[in-house]
Amino acid sequence: MATDIGPPSYQSMLPPVIKDNYGRWRYHEILRPGVLKHVSETGGEVYTVRAGSPRLVSVDFIREICDLADRYCDGYLRFTSRHNIEFLLDKKDNVAPLIAKLAEKGLPVGGTGKCISNIVHTQGWIHCHSAATDASGIVKAVMDELGDQFTEAKLPAKLRISVACCLNMCGAVHCSDLAIVGIHTRPPKVDNERVASVCEIPTTLASCPTGAIRPVPGQKTVTVNAERCMYCGNCFTVCPAMPIADAEGDGLAIFVGGKVSNARSAPMFSRLAIPFVPNNPPRWPEVVAAVKKIVEVYAAHARKDERMGEWIERIGWESFFRLADIPFTDKHIDDFTFATTTFRTSTQFKW
């Protein structure tokens, strides 16, 4: 029964060839990075052209993309969860002209198979109030350096990179092959004069996951126990008088080894590789160099079809740190309350 509640049915937006062959696809193949071909039991064919796109785009950009879809694939396209644009075509002859038009607009085609897909990222300084770094700027800087890994299938397996602008990790950084996370290293600064007028004390206290915020007796303000603060920025969300951003203390950390896939091994969480990298906009050279180094080491040493986390588990974290020239520090030691369940306690532990 049709209703006016909620979004329309996705089936109303499917290309006719997909709707007619729904659930009847026999196989698919990657014709080249960014171009897929699906064949159904009936002989129907669908060609997918994947183009990289910025996450934050203008109305004019969307109109240009829609014009291409109208011209080459009857208006059918979709945006993936990693901000790629996928054009869905039922005519093979339209594939090459579409790719040529995308090239004219500076939009690379790739990201399928053994490539780096588009980097999923959070809001960063553009929008997020608790961001420790920018997101779009870092993605731009990293992909300017690794763009050939998007358009060419030169890696051992697919590589997923994510960026989160703070520890709340709105992106998929906890389960990506390589993740860049903005971090605060200093507790929020309390503006005692503003707290009374813009903050609700009980809500502010409840926002802290570690109980680091306490009321000041006899005053409508709060104090922060720096030893208990985990720099999450939750307090600033409910109390604008407690800004946590700090030009010198904010930076980035790099995590590696996560994945969502259940192939070959179970899904894996990312783990800390580099505890702190300076926050140097607009090109973030230290971050770009670190990411490029890790990707190159992975590409040179991993086996065919081996994801980054699987490769690291096979060679051992000691070998990974040595190959990637990453120093081991006390920041890599997991001191979380329940960390004992994951401690390595055998004689093979070298540090």
C-alpha cells in the first residue's frame, strides 16, 4: 500500500534493465578500474562507470553530473557510501564517450578492484564544531599524491582509506585499511563568564563519558579534571563555553589494519600506527608522507588479494613497524580497562 510517510521505494528509481533482472544476475567483471559489467540470466547487461567526486559539492556540480546521466544513461546514477558517483548504463557504446566527458571535467574513473577507492570523510572545519582538523583538505592532499592508485589497479587488494576530524569518528575509521583521525591533546577551556548564560550544568556534566567535569560549589560553572579528560569534545557540543580546539595541541593520528569484509578472515578493527602527526594545513605534508609510505610498503610486501590488516597479522606488528619506519612508543600500549583480553603475552612479544 502506498503512503506519503518516509522515502519513496527504491524500486521506483531502478533502471529498467536492473528492475527486469532483479535477483537474476549471473556474474560481473571489472573491464578496467572504475568500469564494471554485470550480466544476467536473460542476457541483459549493465555497465557501471564509477567516478571519484568531492564529498562537498555545489548545486552547479550536481546539475552537470545529472546532465551527463541524462545524456548517456537515461538519467540513472547513484552516489556510493564513499562519495563515488556511479553511472548505470545499459548501452556499451555510451561507456567510452561518458568516460571522455568525465575526463574533461577532471573527474577520474576508477576505485574498483585492487585500487584505493574514494576516501570517506567527516565534516572537518567546514561544518563540525568539535573538529580537531579539516577533512576535505586532507583528502584532497592525500589523493593528489595517490591519485594513480585510484585509476590503476596496482595494489595487492582493495584499499579503503577514511578520515575523521575528531575522536567521535563519524567516518568509518574504526574499520578501514588506513585511517586518519583528528585528535585533541588538551582539555577544553572553560569560559566561566559564559557558562552561566549559555550552558546547562547537569547536561554538561552528563555529557562527559569519563566524569572529568565537576560543578564548582557555589558558582554556576564547572571545572575539568585534565587527568580524566579523554579529549572527545562531547562537552563542547552541549556547552559552547567549553571550546576544545587548540592550534598547537590539535593534530592527527593514523590507524591501520581494519576491514569490514568477512573474506579470508573475520572483520577487523583498526589499530594505532602513528600516535601524533602535526596539523599543518593547507597541504598537511607530514600526513601525506606518512600515508604514502604505509601504502607503498603494503603494496611492495603484501601477497595477492591480501588486505592490509591481514598482511600485518601475517608478518607481525613488529615487522610492520620496522618496514614502515614507525617508532614504537608508550602511546602504542593499550591501557584501556579491558585491554588485558587483547594483550600479547607470549614469548614472541619483542618490545
